[in-house]
Amino acid sequence: MEARLKLSVVIPVLNEAEHIEAALRALAPLRRRGCEVIVVDGASADDTRELAQPLCDRVISSTRGRAVQMNTGARHATGDALLFLHADTRLPPHSDAMVRSALEKHVWGRFDVEIGGRSRLLKVVAWAMNLRSRLSGIATGDQAIFVRRDAFPGFPPIALMEDIAFSREMRRRGAPCCLRERVRTSGRRWEKRGVLRTVVLMWRLRLLYYLGAPPERLARLYEP
């Protein structure tokens, strides 16, 4: 059995002062077990950097853009495995052990997701996301994508759909490990627009992406 993989958690942030402390405190048990936590700030205009500094291993400045920020974090990470986490997503207990176990037989993977919020429809949305991902081999950023460092090709530096483009590339290297343990992510962006409106919008954006629409155009459509 190979030596235990060191895990680096990379969190891209932008103006997350309201949420970043809770996000990093939730990762304290992983840090105590030797995991590295890196926050990559895309020029926040609030106190995100200052609040994150004492609660993680490194805060790194980056050009704005989730893909660019995640790639920047990966370059600075010292781990053998990388896990990319949104600031409003919480990992299940002992997720580090789950990731290490998954990467013994796979080069990448993701968790199932549940979406917190008031609307009952969010449970249906999460169920559909997990099923679609399991059938297609495509992971979304909400599912806490993880990958062996030596297999990481980088996220395409595009304005939107970087997780889909990344999944397509990774499928050529092997099927993802689809863990049934769930991360819990905030439903704030679904509830801000309305759950059904957001679902319709995301399907529209995916269709346009598959038909070749530029990600920059999709990002403009996505912005509220």
C-alpha cells in the first residue's frame, strides 16, 4: 500500500467575508490531521483576506475567475491530492479519508451533493445533479471535485463551465469515483433567482455550451 496521500484543499473566493470564517472553521479538523487549506482570493473588495488569514495555511492573491483561482491554488499546493471547494460548501466528516481511499483506485472523483435552503425543490435538484453526474461522468464544482496532483491537467481558464470542460478532459484519463457521501452546499444562488428559474437557466447555459457558445457570453447570461 502506498504512503498516505497529503491532501490540499483549494478554496477560490471573491467577497466572501460573510461566509469565509465558518467555511474555514469547518475545515479545522482536516488541518489537524495534516491537510493543507489554501484560500485563493480574486481581489475581494471586503475583508475576506483578513478574515481567512488566521484560519488557513495560505491566502494567495489571484486574478479574478474561478478557474484561474483554482489553478493558482493548485500551483502553490504541496499536497499529492487536490480538492476544490466552494466557500459555501461543507464537507462530510472524515472526507479526507474518503478522498484518499477513492484515489487509491481512481485518479479523480467527486461527492454527491445536498443543497440547503427553504425550498423543497432543492432536494429534487440535488438528486437530479447526482444522478446526472453518475450517468455522465461530469462533475460540478458544487460536488467538491478532487484529483491526484500528478493527473491534474488544470482547469481551462474560461469564464464559465470550467468544471464541465475539466470533467471531459479527466474522463479520458479514467472514470470518476462518485462518492455517495454528501457535501452540503448553500441554496442561496437558487433561491435568489428562484429555484425553477435557476434550473431552466442552467440547462439553457449547458445546451448553449455544448452547441459551442463562448463561455464569456454564457457568463454574461449567468450574472443576475
